[in-house]
Amino acid sequence: MAPTKVDGSARERLLTAANELFYAEGVHTVGIDRVIERAGVAKASLYGTFGSKEELVCAYLELRSATRRERITKRIARYDDPRDRILGVFDLMAETVAEPTFRGCAFVNASAEGPLDDNKVRQVCSDHRAWIRALFTALVREVGVADPGLVGGQLALLYDGAIVGASMDRKPDAVSDARAMAESLLDAGSGAKRGKSARAKRT
């Protein structure tokens, strides 16, 4: 992959370089000297801006999180129906895993490597996954399933499993399978609520 020309402030250049290198090769494999060389800044700029490699890794993951949240938010805004919004998240993932630069989930990869700073890196990863779960739960609540928290969590697990499966098996079909399972979960959840409402009326 040809390196991207890095422009902007020292922070922007370091983050752009880190985003490319850490995602493609791993946070442990890539040393700070390579990030500095790619960014075209002095070593003092990295330490003056981020303080340490650990903080740079956290900033890289926060950037990936913000980018993914923005893409998901823009995608689901296309739809009026909350069910379509949920399935739209999986449709977006299908496009992502088909990209030639796809190297799996940045948060799973960083955690699997063994975080440089366990508390900080894991917190960034946990915050991102919490956002995904909260999004699914909110959308499921709008769909009207019997237990939004349960089904929202199940959809988040499907989301995680699909992106890991697509990465490890090199088969984008994992996402289409997850999407079909998501539809089944929504059907079952909506049916359970209808059944509960019907029993309440008979009572």
C-alpha cells in the first residue's frame, strides 16, 4: 500500500501516519521511529504532542472510533424505519470488509496484541463497543421488541462476530450471514412482544 502524503499540523500528521501503520501492521509491530518518519516530524513533536507511544495508540483508536461512528450515523440517517437502520449498519459493514485495506477490527486487533497500557487502551475499546451496544439497543427499542436490552446486546455480538469472521476467514459472507441472523432476532423479538400483548388482552 502506497503511503498517504501527510499534511497538516504535527498532531494531524502523526495521527494520519499512526492510523495507516498501526492498522495495517499492528500497534506493537510498528515502532515510533517509523511513525515519526512517515509523519515527517521530529521525535520531540511526538512526545510533546502525545507524551508517549501509549497515548498515541489511544489517540489512534479514538480516531478510528470517531470515524466509524460518523460513517454509521450517516448511513442510518438514510432510513426512516428503525429496522432498516439496524440492517443498514450491517450493509455498511459489508462494504467495509470488501475494501482492499480491510484488516479486521482495529479495537479487536489492538486488544489481541496485548495493550501497551492495559487500562487506557482497553477503556477506549470498551467505550467504542458500549456505543455500538447503545446504538443497537436504542434502535431495537424503536422497533418495538419485547426486551430491547437483550436484543440490542445480541445484535452487538453479531456485529462483533461478523467483523472478526470476515477478517479471520477472509470471507465477506460472514456479514451477510450476520445480517440474516439480525433479521431473525428482530422478527423473534417483535413476535414475542405481540404475543405478550395478546395474552395481556385475553387476561
